Amino acid sequence: MQESGTHDLPLNGFPSLLQTLITNRSGLLKTAARITGCHSRAEDVVQDAFLRVSSMKADTLPFNARLNYIFRIVRNLAIDHYRKQSMEQRYFVNDEHNLNAAPQFANPESINVDRQTLGKVDSALAQLPERTRYAFVMYRVHGKPQKDIAAELGVSPTLVNFMIRDALTHCTNYIEACQGH
């Protein structure tokens, strides 16, 4: 622990809030990791806090208030990260869906059924907007990561996830409707 009075001295030219964050980084990481459940995400949270604090103007808070303020920033950011992660997991496309099921055996009848199903999927995809179809094909057929697709399309990864989910739902509903006729 530093002596009283040295808390207000800049560390390598950093303002005191930033100095407090740097000095207490390991404790901030532990706090964020407890909330996010992941050390890597905790690193992201503390980095976000660093960016937020570094953009702040002057601070005149006493040391204990600075420390509490920094921990509150990290706690709030960690909760935001956790909520975002939970939301993404709720809407994440399930890769174990029926459209991924491989045939157990390859006989002429199953090959014909598979071809008919692929034809229905192709017809269903043709009904979708081009951007949604592209996202679905790139992810499901070519295995391209959603973040890369998002960067190509200029949208968020969450929107790409929703487009893939919607395309999968559309294809499933289309195939079920065709089987009903």
C-alpha cells in the first residue's frame, strides 16, 4: 500500500483516476471475472473501463472515492457484458438443428430424398432477401465466422445471427409446408 499523500501524485503522467485503475488492475479483473464468468471477458471489461476513464477530464475525488468509482465502473461494464452475452446465447443459432443431420446410410431412396430436401432448401433460400441468404450460406455452407460476415455486410454480429436464425426458421417452415401438401 502506498503512503498517505502519494495517491494524488501522477503515475507516469496519468491522471489520478487512471492511476487508480492501473494500480488496482488485478482486483478489478477479479471483480469483472466473477460477474462475467470468464477471465478473457474480464480483460475486455477492464480495457473498456480504461478507455472510459482515459477520456474523462480532471478528477478531484479523494483516493477512496476514486477507488469506489473505478470499481463501480468495472462492475457496471461487467454486468453489461454479461447481459449482452446472455442475450446472444439465447438467440444463438443451434447448430444441431435437423437441417444438419447427415444421412445414416446412402441408398438410392435416401439420396433421392436428400436431393429433394436440398431442392426445397434452395427454393426457400431464393425467397429470402439477398443479404439474409448470403449470411446463411456463408455461415452454414462455407463455415465463415459470423463476425467476418458482419464486417463484410457492414452490420453487427448480432444482426447476422438473427438473419441466420430467421433463414433457418424460414427453410424449416418451407420444408414442413411442402411435406404437408
